Amino acid sequence: MKEKQILHALEKFYQIPGVDLSSFDLDKSILSLVKKEVCEKNGLIPIQKAGGTLVVAFGDPTNIMVKEDLRHLTRLKIQPVVATLSAIQNAIDKYYVENLNAAAMKVPVAGGPTPAEEYDDLAAAATAEVIDSDKDFGEPVVKFINQVLVDAIRKRVSDIHFEPYEKRYRVRYRMDGNLIEAASPPLTMSAALSSRIKIMCKMDIAEKRRPQDGRLKVRTVKGREMDFRVSVLPTLWGEKVVLRLLDKSNLQLDMTKLGFEEDDLRLFKSNINLPQGMVLITGPTGSGKTTTIYSALAELNKPDVNISTAEDPVEFNLEGINQVQMNPDIDLNFSNALKTFLRQDPDIIMVGEIRDLDTAEISFKAASTGHMVVSTLHTNDAPSTIIRLTEMGVASYLITATLNLVVAQRLVGKICESCKSPVDVPAQTLHNLGIAQEEIKDYQIFKGKGYGNCNGTGIKGRLAIYELFPMVEKMKDAVLKGATQGQLRFLAREMGLRTLRRSALLKLKKGLTTIEEVLNSSVKDV
């Protein structure tokens, strides 16, 4: 059928007027009322504004929810007309490109590149006006958010926090594990800032009562991509927004550069390369487990190996690996994904986290039937992982028959090389850390003075410290006999295994980190 015949049929079906967009001149001044992504997602385009009414061409004019969202977004009455989806898409491609070219911005950032130079797509994505209750904040809000995103990328920030309070509003960056205040915009911009970010992430701008999650992608003119994972949370004084920067270029997949000591790295590699069994990576949130597990997958990723992962969320796309995003809305959880994996002829399975007995049992079953399983747990150290599994309900015999290695880890800040200086530390302080008296002479302590390229912290970047707990025969016997966490830890030390504290002290001895970082990142040996 021809386009006009399709349009005529749509008019008769929906019983509303149709419009031939190919011969209709749109009012370009209203394009900023509805974001391009909203138009593409819902098959619509605004075409005219008359007083308090906005005329919108819909591919499906019966979608009441979309019309209601537009009414909240634009603060206008929505008058629907019908058009073909192909005509709507052609109009979007034509008019929005023209409008963006005419409105392109350049927002300079002190000490760094401009968005137009290095982050061109980010600048383009941020040109549409934010429609909020106070429209005077449209341009300042767009510029401010654009500036914050570019600055965060340039400074290699891991998270951005937009936080409203009763009497002030602040923006903070998490850099090398520490939260640092970056800006304090006017409190009156609070609602507009959260609305702008929600529009960019295709969230429901009218919903301010429930938490929402979304994603934002930035592509630079040099081809570099940056994903932002976005979380919006209603608080007492407005919506707090946190953006997690997922920069694949910062993902360290070279296992030799993660922080493993040479002997630990050999042990880790030998265990993940076994034909079957389980390796568990443990530690609290923010301890670098994702980086370690991705580096292990990169090591194992070969043309003759089938790797499947169940993740929540999938943070980085890894070529050659079958990654599955969990979705509780359709009952796609870790245990259900694992059951399906076992019918997909897998060699290696990665489970984002063992959270319950059902997931644990399927994981151990897979590990005992010819598959290598890699997963994570939230525990403080390696010995406590065994206790956590038994408390979860996993049988001791299954643990000893299947589990090959437990790796506990933390992150320590690296001393900024541009302002690194030696410091005098009393011998007693070092002894209190757990350093033997005869070894104290081998330690020269350093600290960053804060005047380098480290934002005044003296810390630039982080590396991991590790505690490896191999399930050798002595360990298996102890687990089968019901050993306590303390007994397992004592046995590990008796066997000469390196604890988290010992791993941190080695980094201190090498001049890579500080006493403060050692104290903050590791538990004291007992």
C-alpha cells in the first residue's frame, strides 16, 4: 500500500484526523518541548502549538500513558492526530537534526577540553531544553549538567552524586574511593537538575515518588564510549541522583596489573584454568570484585571456550562472552539463568553473586559436573566465606568436593607519584601494624603531599590487595569437621597463606600505599 492509503486507513481506524508530514511544515520552535529520544521511543512528533494546546502526531494515538506523560512534560493540553510511523521517523530525522545544529553549544571546562572538541555527542545530547515548573532554569541547567559530566569523565570519577538538602544543594564526586564536593549550585535548581537527567535517561519525568533506574551513553568524536548507570531516589528534600561512570577504557583486564603478588597470581591462574570446580571472589561493595572477575574471564576467553555470565547489572560488554542481564520483572534471576546455562553447552559460567541457597546449589551442581564456575560473595575475608556458605545451607561435603579457591580482596589508594615524599614514622607505629621488629628497618614510608595531580588528596588511583584461600586437603578436613571461622583462619596462617593485612603491608613496604590506607582497607590479623 502507498503512504497516503495507509494514512487514510489509520484515520478510519482511529477516527481522528490524519496529517501528511511530508507535505506539512512543522513549527520548529516547539521541538525543544519534547526530546528526540522521547519521540523515537514512542513514535510521535510535536507539530503545532496553539495557545495552551500542543498538536502531536502519533503512530498510535490510543496510548493514553504517553499522552499523559507529554502533558506533564510540556504543561500543555495534548491534541493527537495520526500519521504513519515511517513519516514520523523521517520528520524526526529531518527536523531534530536541523534544530540541534542550530542550537549546538560549547561549554568550556576549566583545565580541560570542551565538549565540542572531545565530547561532541555529550554536548549534542544536552542541547534540548529542560522543561520544568520554572523554565528560567532551562539553559543554566543544561550547561551545568553538561559541564559536570565532562569534568567527571576528564577526572576519571567513578560516581557523581546530585544531592538536595533543606538549605543547600551539592554535587560530589567519588574519586579513588573518596567522596569530594565538586559544586554547589543554587537550591532552586534542584527539581530542574533531576528532571534534566531523567529526560536524558528516558525515565518517567512525572514520577517523583518512586526510585527509578536508567542508563545514559556518551560517544566522543574520537570514538570513545562512556556509559552512565543512573539511579534516582526520592528523599525528604527532593530527588537524589547518582550516576555511576562505566568507562571500559579504565577496565583493567591485565591480571598482572591488578595488585596480585607473583605467587598469588600463579595460584589464581592455575585455579581458574582448571576444567571444573568453583572459584569465589569475595569482599564488600566497592572492593574491586568486578574488575578481578572480568580479568579472569578475559584470561579464559578463547575461541574454543563457551562462556556465559549472569550479571546484575552487566557493567561492561566483553566481546566473545555471552552476557545476560538479570530482570526480576520477568523472573529472570541468577538461579533461573543458571538452569538455562546448563542447557547451553557451557564450559565456563560466571554468576554475578550467590545470594541464596537456590543459586548456591545450582552453582555447586554445575561446578561438580564438568564446568568451571566463577562467582562472588559479600564476606569480609576468605575463611568467613566457608562459614557463610554453610550458614546459607550448602552441605560441607559439597563445598569440599567442588570449591577450589576463595579470593578475598580490598582496594588501597596508590600514592600520587607527582607529590610522593618520605615521612618519618615511629618504629612502634609500624610494629602495631603487625610488622615484626626485625623487619621494620626494611620499611621506608611515603605519603602524597597533595600538591600533585591528585585533587589535594595525595592519592592517585587504586590497586587491590588479596587473600587467597586454596581448598587443599587440610582445609577440606577442617571444613568437614565443622571448623569455626577462627580455626580456619589459624590454619591458613599456619600454612603460610598471606592475609589481607600482610598483602597491604607488602604494598606499604614497596612504597605504593600509605599507613592510613593499610588501616582502612584490611582487617588486623588475629
